[in-house]
Amino acid sequence: SHAAIIAKKLGKTCVVGCNKLVVFQDEKRLELNDRVVKAGDFLSIDGRNGSVYLGAHPVEDIRFMTE
């Protein structure tokens, strides 16, 4: 997707196609699988497999070499 391409160019992690995610922008919260996440809550994203975890988890910085 376009979002994934732009995220990669920016060096960011991106998950696309999350059909069960509902964002309530005015209320600054989202719902995913009966879980509520509010602005300021931590989310951890595994960019290798697209998994999203509640809370702050240890991160591993992976740099891809380009030639």
C-alpha cells in the first residue's frame, strides 16, 4: 500500500489493512478487538509480522542495508 511505502521511506513502522480498528478522532481513542486505547497509551508494533501489542515493549532497531 501507499502508506507502507511512505512509512518505509520515513524509517517508520506501519501496519495497514487493519479492518477491525475503529478510530474515534474527536474522542482521541480507538477500539480494536474489544480493547480501548486512549491518546497517550503505549502501543508496540512488530513491523516484521504486523502484530500490535498494548503497552511499551522492548524494541530492536533493525537497519536494512541497501546497495
